[in-house]
Amino acid sequence: MAKFCTNGHQMEDSWDVCPYCQKTGYQGVTSSMEGKRTVLETELPKDPPAAGGRKTVLLAEKRKPPVVGWFVALNGEQKGEDFRVRDGQNILGSSSEADIVIHDATVTAKHASLRYKDGKFSLTDLDSSNGTFINDNSEPIAREELKDNDVVRLGETSLKFKCF
């Protein structure tokens, strides 16, 4: 069962203090909500209910940012698979929490970040163990602008980048 602090931050079952807001206490999730992710609304309704004045909305009801490009895996376990790149920040890594999940033991959990802003794509290495490379460069990048048809290498996985 999921555990949330009184401000709605999801917590590990073993935690007594929320690492985000440093508050103690928590609220559980009812069985009807089990397995559904929720977001705490920050605005109070005009006539707040007696039980705190907050309600949650399903993440599925929230709109996702528009797709502005994609990656295609050129090798490895996911060869041929494509990954959508959305407006804003996209985390690439081996963690299931990454926006673009790469199944490769040589890829760090949060390996790199691709940000789309003002019509430009900026690729940033997130202090990965094996570095992030663009095209045939032998030197890892810290931050570089990414262009259409660039090939990005994370660990042993190469991804071709396409944008609109």
C-alpha cells in the first residue's frame, strides 16, 4: 500500500519523516485508489469540505507535454524501438523512473537529460559513470546542442535523434 505525507508526497513504507517537507505523519491510500497515481491539487475549492480542503486528481487526467522529437535505438536489446521526446526535460537512463528507459547495464539510472526549450535541444550528461557521447566524438560531453540525425551513445547503446 502506498504511503503519503500529509502534504501528499509519496514516501517509502519505512520512512517516518517526509524527505521533501520534513513533516511527520502520513496518510494511506484507500483500496479503491490502489494502483492509481495521484497528484495533490494546490488550489482550494470555493466551498472547501470539512476534511482539509484538498482533493487529488488522477495523473491520467493531466495533459502530457507535446512530442517534439524521438530517439530510435540502433543497437542493443531495444534495437529498433523508438522513444518519444516531449517538450521540457526528458531524463534518459536505466531507472524505471526515467522518461526514456534504456535497458543496458552500462547506462546509469539517470544518465543524461535532454531539454527542449525555445526551439533548441540541449543534451546534458548527469555525471554518468560511462559518459555521454554525440556522433563519433571520442570525448564525452558535459552539455551540447543536439541536432536532427545526431547519434547519441549512452554506455553501449546508440540512439539516433530525430526532431520535427
